[in-house]
Amino acid sequence: MAVEAGKKYMILKWFGAGLLFVALLLTGLTLYLGTKLKPIVRKELQEFVLKTTDSLYHIEFSSVSVNVLTGISSLSDVSIVPDTMVYNRMIVTKHAPNNLYHIKLKKLAIRHFHPWRLWRHKRLNVELLLFDNPCVVMTNRQFDFNDVQQPNPKKSPYDYISKFLKELRIHTIDFKNVSFKYINNNNPGKPDIDSIANLNITLKDWLIDSQSDTDSSRIYLLKDVVINLNNYNYATSDSLYNIRLNQLDFAASSGKLNIKSFNVEPRYSEREFGNILGYAKDRYSIQMSDIDLTGINLRLYILKKELFAKEMNIANGSLAVVNNNTLPKKIENKTGQYPHQQLQNAKNKLSIEKLNLKNIDISYAEFDKEGKHKGIITFERTFGTISNVTNVEKAKAKNHFMEADLTSYVMGSGKLDVDFKFDLRAKDGAFSYSGALVDMEGRALNRITKPLGMVKVNSGHFDKLAFDIQANDRLATGKVSFAYRDLSVALMKKMKGEDRLVKQGLISFLANALIINSDNPNAQGVFITAPVARKRVETASFFNFIWKTLFDGVKYSVGLTPQKEREIKAKIAKFERLKADRQERIKRREKRSMSRH
């Protein structure tokens, strides 16, 4: 037994010694080959980059590490730099790309590059090419000769490598934690610069062989491009807002982009906001969740920074606008600032065939001139569709109307259906809107009519407020039909030295008795339809113009015709004179009484 144990021990001893010898041999061979291969790798890599980019780019690095056994290599202090002289020659020959890149990073890692396959079959296969914390600068200059190019190159990249390789394939190219700067050189004067950080980009299955350039399932020789951005925050240039974006994910193969949440957060409170500027300005607060885009054309965006999507969905969000009337108004001509006009003047090209909204709460609020009361109107649970959102000439040539079909609930009560139609080519900003507000209790409007209009709705049911308006930069015309029942209002006034509002009894009584029609149609069945024709004030905003036009029709329907308004002003003036005369007589009587005593 002892002899057998001794034999087993000797076998294990010799086996272990053999393994150690093989390990030492392989280690020595790896170090030797690695040392010998370093200058070869440096030379071949530099030549490879030059040849595959038609001498437009060259690669620079301080050191190279090669491990033949594991197939792991790395480059340190890497720069991929464009040759501007070559680029200028390519512009002359109309072969220059629209985008020029400059990439710098501390380390470029190559994992599992299968050297035996390279040597035996002339196939260079790399599992992973890792760019860690790179700084990428992309300069965009659009050339007309690139508009008709296909997503694959004119000359096959295989022509550049066929003398050395039968295949070059990188399964995954990872850009981790990218710092990205975009320079737009398409506008005269100073270039536009945008920056972004914390960006992750994964390029999948990059292949160069004899057939890859004709593979229609590939874009720029890639099977897919995946982009991820987490917790992106930045302050706007005017320092009034913080923009926060949480988790953006995009995949080129599906053309889908998803944003988990998008927020525009004011940096100052509702009362402080305008004080920073010194004048009244709308304060926006936006919170949006579940934003999806489908059918995105990545090549078009890379080539011309034009965003095209077949469909966009926005669900579960809110938009709140507040204005402080205690501050002076900034006199500004707002002609040409309708939504569709601003879209046409946008710097970047945009085309979304269909935009769907779901469960969006919209509100507009104002403080009165003393800042003690705030009126608010809300449009809750808004949903609908906006089609042909575009500023691209080719899209407008097919259809130059943008249409919005929306439904909302005013003050959470009355259902509002409205259809907008915007002419994207009209120089005068032509648009139209029609729709109806149905089944609403009038008292729901007191949250805005009391603090801002000094009018309280005591009672009234709005059966239907229908409208059909055509408008442009100068004028709005059309008709408003307002059917309602049992309308009664109270005119309010502010108590001097107090924050509360009180009812003006006599004037309210006169208004209800002599002016306001309590029902439309009336007891005799007569229904008043209001024609409207309102000139736009140049300083008025888009929504102000819409609101004032509709309000003209509402006033006419309830009895506040231009003639009635003149009569009211005359009666109020007469009432004020009688009141002043009465107070004067009281003073004279008190004076005579005191003189007798």
C-alpha cells in the first residue's frame, strides 16, 4: 500500500511540475510575443485607421498593451483626429461627410480578438471594443450632395481591407460615460454649441466583409445602435429653469425612444419669478412621464440633425402657467409667435406624423394687480391627437396643414372638444378653430372670474358653448352659440384695507334684472347667436387672442351687446353722480346742523 501511495505521489509531483513548466513557457511566450507584437500592432492599427477612413482620420496613442494568450489588449491616451486638409479636399470632390468627429480618451480596451483566427483565416473578430469615459466632439456641416446618399457607403470598406483581411467584425463597441459636444456650423456667424454628459452608447455587430455594405438590415455597417442617458440635468441659459431628464433609452433597430420622465422646473417661486426679470412673464412648470417616439430615422438625424418620427406619445403629465400682474408688462410685439409660426422658425428640422396626448392637466393662473388674489382656469385630463407636426419643406409640400383634435374638461367639469387647423405655409399665420363646451355648471368658473373679473356666478348651467372661428395675425371672425339656463351673477368689489371680496348688491341686482339674459334660448324660444369680429392687439399672445374672441361671443349671448355696454356705462356714470350729489347734500345738512348748535 505504501508503494502504491508513493507511486501516486510521484505521478502528481511530475504532473504538477509539467503544468508549472507549461505555464511558465506560455507566460514567457506571451510576454515575448507581446513585446514583439507591440510595434507591429501600432503600425498596423495606424495604417488600418487611415485606410478604412480614406485618410480622413488618424489614431494616436502613447502606449499599447498586447496579451496574445487572453486576447486582451489596450491603448492608452488615445486620440482619433480628423485631417482638415483631407476633409477640405473631400468637400471639393463632394465626398465629405456631414459630421466630423474628434475623440479623446485615456484608455481603449480590446477584449478577445481571437489572434489564431486572424493568423489562420485572415478574419479579425473582436468581442468587445471599450471606450471608457471618452470626450467626443462632433461638428456638423450639411452638404447638399449628401442628401441623396444611401445609408451605406458608396465605396465598400471591404475594398480597403481585402488585401489584409477577409472579415473584420466587432460584436460590441461600448462608449461608457461619454462627454459629448455638438457644434452646428450651418448658421452664419457664431456656431451653435450643445453639450451633454453621462451618455452611454452601444454599437452592435459592426461588420466589414464582401457583402456587409449591401445588407439592408444594417445602418453604417451596424446591426443596432443603443443609446442610454440617465439623470441628465442642466440649467437654461437664462438661469430661470432647471431641465431634468430621467432615463432615456433608444434603439435604432426598432426606431423607438422612451423617456421615463421630463421636467422643466422653475428656479423661483410664483411670486419671485417675475421680480428677477423686473416685468411680468409667464412662468412655466412642466412634468411629463411616459414619453415614447416610434419610427425614428437615426440616419437622417445624424446626417442633418433632423428629427423624424412616425408617432409620439405623451401620457400622464402637467403644464402649469402662472403670470404675476403686480409687475409691469413688457411691451412686445408678438406678431408671428403663434405655435405653428414658432415651429417654422425653429433652428432644427422636425417632423412627427402623429402626436398623441393622454391624461395631461393644463392650468393657467394670474395674480391680480395687488397680488392678493390668484385666479386659475384648468383643463384637466386632456387627450387627443396632433397630426403633421413639421417644419420640413418636403412634408409641407404633401400636406401644409397641422391639425389638432383635443378633448379636455374645463375646471374638471364641462367637456370641451376643440379642433385646430394651422396653415404651415401661410405668411399671415392663418389658422382656424371650432368645437364646443358642453354640460358645465357655471359656478365652476368662480375660481377665475371672482379674483380676476370681480364677477361671481351665483347660478347657471351651460348646456353648450359652440364656436367656429377663422383667424390670422390681424383678425378673428366667426360665430359663437351659447345655450344656457338660469344664469345669475353677482358683481364683486375689494374691501379697502382687506383681502376679501364683497358683493355689490344694487349693481348686481340691476345687472341681473336689466341686462343679463337669464336663459338662451329665452321663454319665447328665441336663441341668440353671436357674430364675432375681433382685431388682434399686437402685444396679445395666441391664447389671449383666442380667449378674448370667445369672450366677445359669450358677452353678446348673455346680453352684453355693444349697445348695452354703452347703456351700462351711462347708467353707472349717472348712478355715481347721484351718489356724489346725495353725499354732498348730507354734508351740507350736517354743516347747517352744526352751525345752529
